[in-house]
Amino acid sequence: MDKVVSKKMLINVMHPEEARVAIVHDGRLMELNIEISGKEQTKGNIYKGVVLRVEPGLQAAFVDIGRAKPGFLQMGELHPDFWQWREDIPEDQRKRRPRIQEVLRRGQELLVQVEKDERDNKGAALTTYVSMPGRYMVIMPGSDSTGISRKVEQEGARKKLKEIVAGLGIPEGIGYIIRTEAVGRTPEELQKDLDSLVSMYNSIKQSATEINGAGEVYRDSGLIIRFIRDYFSDDIDEVLVDSKEACSEAKAFFRENMPTCEKLVKQHKEKRPIFSRFQLEEQIDLIYEKRVPLPSGGSLIIEPTEALVSIDVNSGKSSGERGIEDTAFKTNVEAAEEVARQLRLRDLGGLIVIDFIDMRDRKHNQEVEKVLKQALKMDKARVNIGRISDFGMLEMSRQRIAKTLNDAIHLACPHCEGRGKVKSVEAMALSFLRKVHGAAAKGNIAEVQGGLPLEVAYYLLNRKKRELVQIENDYDIKVTVKGKTSFLLNQLELETVKREKSFVDESIKIETSAAANDKAVVQAEKDLNDTIDSEELHSEETAPVEAAKKRKRRRKKKKHATDAVNTETAGETSEPTDLDEPGSHEQSGQDIPAESGPDEITTESEGVSKTKKRKRRRSKKTHKEQETDVTGMPPESVPVEPEAATDTESVVAEPAPTEPEAAEKPKRKRPARKKMDVGAIEATAPVAEQVVEPAEVQKPSPAPKKARRSPVKKTIEEPAEPAQETVTATEEKPKRASRPRKKAPTPD
């Protein structure tokens, strides 16, 4: 006795936001369709479109259909009725297949139908080959193709359908496809379905002419009517609806198209929800899971990706009586049946790769392929199946009818954004530190404020406090970490406060001060060394020239200086006193040429430091010479000079020269002094010492440019040794004066 199979259609529309329709075989969910309010299916809708732009590189056009995203129309979907050849294309070339830019232009109006719904960022796929599906047949206006569904495999049934269609009054220029549900129907039922479809198409054309611009012309039936039209079959023994209005709508459709089946429509009146009554909620929840269990203990792992859908078959706890080969074959057979069911329920399309468990026996591979093909016969979508390869993998493709159930029901996870995984707390904290470091390194940031989940904020403030402080100290910024309960685990917010411009400039200077200072010091040392070398080189080169010029000037001044000196020193004795010592006389005689000779000038130009050392060594000796000279002179020959000026540098650098201007100026009157004996002169010697000594302490060697005492030396000739000492003493005093003074008269 054959087992009676119960097959029911369940319609759940209790909630207006969601409509669900399912087909159940003995309590097992076989078909499911869910439609959410605001996300209704647009496939099958007809629109009046306006061409926005033509893309020759894609051989396609973007068409405005009155929705948010423009539709995409390929050249292969453009019906010849809409071709508008350009005027520059000759008549003899218009017989070939044109390119889209030759027959379509911007602003052109078209009647298009949605072939595929919008998906992700892609607009709806459009076609100008309109098709109108009915209960038993599908008409295709503008097409001359005819046919019978491939799912009608029996040759007798196909032959009978062809005879019925031949007697139908199908209008010229309309193609058709006879559906599987037409098998066993009378010619009257098929003619009624055909007439309703032709009438609907004529009304659509009339509505298209009345619409200005882009807009919707025809909307396909709702989920309930569409599902009954496409999925109802004679083996369904009951249609249960949990809403009174939906029940009335379903009865009206059956009354018009299938009067004999109207009695099958019933309203579900139990308090228990209709899907819970048949234990469907648990099976629906399983559709959204990645892992699907198999009866023998194995499982399927279904992973949809952008490129393909991968399905992996695992044996799990399943075991066979005859070993590994038997276990693999048994699990693969169960997997083949379940794969076909899951593809329908989840509405997965595109390229699908199934990784079966490896089997050594080729017969087992063929048996699994056969089971899969048989299970896919119930699918309304077009399917192409390959064979199991040597790697145990089977490739197949399936037509995508509508949005996948996952996309229709679920949203991308705000934590992982659809990746399935989120960063750990440690990784989030390090990512925050890197971003703060990168912002601080710009140099124009004064403060960084970070908003983080509480777990990440606690980790930073406890485990990474040292790093935060180091960043604050290194870049002179303030880092604020704020833990927010509303933030998701993968959420991070970073705000920066910029410095004022003046502060930024100052911080840049501070940041580069160390390097700049080091560079400046090195450059200064280099410049100083270069200056000293150039000065030494210049002085060495110019010293002989300068000495020659000075000697020439001294010769010119010799006559004036000699007359003035002879006049001032007339009547004075030139004999040496008893206080003159040979040692001091010789020392004085040695100092005068050392100060006035050209060799001394060249030596002094070699450096200031050498000159200072030399003058310190001569200061004591010169003081003794001055004391001796003053003592050995008569009181009249000791000049009394005014106080020196404050310009000590010029006094130190320049010895008192003998110039013509000094000889021509009137001699300053000095108070008369009485003649004193040797004892009195010795008593007054300390006074002279006090006047001369400061000048000697500050006196350096004569500068090379103004060493002009050589004429005086020449004037003082052989017998005047005491006079030389007098000249030396008197010339040392004016060195503190701001202007040159006259030389003391020298005895002949």
C-alpha cells in the first residue's frame, strides 16, 4: 500500500509588514517565499523608460524608470522595434546587427520590463522583450518564438499540447510558451488564459502612451496571487489562509482561473499560529544558519560569497556498516537531496560549487549526480548541472529568481559590517594609539579626543597609560580617552583640536632648536677659523706694503718734526745723570726699535693674544725705564700731560705718533716748576710712576697701521742716549689721551 503524502499550501499574512507563503510535504518545508512591506519584488513590472546615457564601451544604456536607481539595458535586450538608425548610417549597412550607439540616443523613450531586481549597488536589469505570464501559458509580444516547457517530458503530453495550441486564436506577432500546468487542461481553459493576457498587454500599451516621462505602467500581482499562480498544483490537497481578506482574494483568483479548485481554499481559525501549527518556525530559522544537519549525523556548511556559493559536505558522526566508502556514499546522497532543498528555500543563484566527500567507486559518483538532478526537478529556476570531478567537486549554476532570503530579511551586522568577525580589545587599543601618534606627529594638533567602547577605554587607561603619557610628553599635546556605552565593539571616534598658528610656529621652532643651535655653533666656529686665516693671510700679504707706505709718510714728516723738536728742546742738557744705569739704558734702547721697527709690526699683526702676552712682559721693564728717564731729566724737560680720555682701546692700540698737526699747534702752557735736585726728583718719581703705570698696564704692542715713531728714532743720533730715554718716557704718557700729543724735545 502506497504511503499517502500530504501536501499543503500555507499563507500567513497576519502581520501587514510581512507576508509568508509556504508549501509543506508531510510536515517538511519544501518551498518558502517571504515579502516585506517596502521591499516588494519588482521583477515582472513594466515601466516607461527614458534613456539617460549610452555607454559604447559597455554596449549598454542606463535608463530612467522612475525609481531611485536607473535600470541597465544591454544591447542584446533591445528589441528591433526600438531601433532608430542614425542618419549618417547608409541604407546598405542597416541590414547588419548594429551597435547600441547607432540605434539608441539620449532622451529616447522605451517600454521596458524588469528582468532582475536591484541588488546591492546595481540597478535593475531591463529588457524590451516583454513577457506576460499566465496560469497556463506565457505570451511574448513582438516575438515569433513558440515552445513547450522542458519540464513536460512525456512525449504524448507534449504532442497533445501542440494540437491544442494549434486550435487557439493566437494573434500575429505574439510568441508563447506553454507551461507545465497546462498538461491535462482543456482548450477552453487555455483560450481563456490567452485572451486575458492579450487584453492585459493592450491595456499596458495604452497606459504607456498616456504617461509623460518615466514611470510605472504595470505592476505584477502580489505575493499571494503570484505564489498561487506559479506554485499551485493538482497534488496540493489544501490551501490554508490565516486572514479573512487574503482568503477572499485567493478564492476570487481560483474562481476566475480554476473554478474546480476553489473549494480547497480554507481560512485558518485556530488560535495557534498557522506556521507553528505545522512546526515550520524551527525549519525557517534553520534557513539562516550556516550549518545544516543531515539525518545520518553529517552536515552541510553553506557559505555565500560575492563570486560563488560554496557548499561543503562533512561526514560528522555518520557511519556505514561497510566502512569508509559506504559512509561517504550515504552522506553524499543525503547531502544531494538537502542541497536541492536549501537552494530553493534560500533562493541561492549564480555559480554553486559542492564539495562532496571523496568516493573511490565511480558508480557511487554517478548515483549521487542522479539523486541531485532528480531533486532539482522541482525547482522553478533554470539549473545547469556538471559532473563530480576527480577532486570530488561538482559545479552547477542556478537562475536567481528574486532576492535571497538572507538579503531580504537580514541587515549587515553593525559590529562586523558583514565580515562575521570583529577586532579584539587589544587590537582596537593599538589601532587607537597608532592613530593618535599619527595625528600628533603632524605638529599642529593641540588635543586628541577619542571615543571608544568601554572595554577598549578601560584597557587603554590601565594597560597603555604609559604610552599615552609618553605621546603627550613627546608632542606636547593632550590625549583624552572617553568610554561610551553606546559604542559598538568595532566603533572608534577620533576628534582633533588644532593649535593656533602662532603657537604652531613657536612649537616648530622649539622642536628644531637643538639641531639649529648645533648647526649655528658649527657654522660660527667655521666662520671664525676662516676669518682668522684670512686675516693672517691678508696681514702677511699687506704688511710689507703698509710698512713701505709708512716709511714714506715718515720721511715727509721728518722736516716738520725735526724743527719742532729742536725748538722745544733748546737749552736742555743732553748729558746723562748719575742715576742712569747701563742696564736700563740698554733696555730702553732695545725697546724703542722693538716698538717702531717694521719687524715688530709684522709680528703684531699675527694675533691679538700674542701682543697682549708680550706687553705684559714688558710692562715692568718699561716702568723702570720711565722712572729712570724722569729721574735723569731736568724738571723743565718732564712734561705734565692732562688726564687720558676714556677711549682706552685706541690708546692701547695706537702709540703716540709724531704728526705735523701736533707740531703746528700752539704749545700748551704749563705751570713753571722750580729746579730740583736729584733727591727732589727721586721724591717726585712715584708721582710720575702713578701717571705712567696705568698706561703701561693697558698698553699693547703698537698696531701695525700707526707705528710712526721711526722718524723720532732717526732724529735722535749718536751722543743723545739720555735723550732717547727721555723721549721714551714722554711718549708713553700720551697713550691714554684721546688725541696725539707732542713729543718731548730732544737735545741735539
